[in-house]
Amino acid sequence: MHTQTDTASLITGSGGDYAFTVKGNMPILHAKLKALPWKNMPANRFAALRS
């Protein structure tokens, strides 16, 4: 899969999960993601649901 807006929208719009890499060529998205409190998020969403 490629990191394309249309691909991500199709998958997530259908109820699926989509993990992708964001590089520096998308500076606004990259900055927003970098600012998230990653240390407070579970590493695996499904593992967090099982606990």
C-alpha cells in the first residue's frame, strides 16, 4: 500500500484501520503527528482492549 490520501480514505471510510509512514514531504501532517502524546498511547490498540 502507498501512503495516498485516496487509499487511506477508502480503507478508513469502510471501517478499516490503516497504518502508514509520514515523511517530511508532508510537513503539516508530520508536525501534527509529531506533536501527539505518543508516550501516553498504547503500542497496540487491540492489546489495550484485552486488558
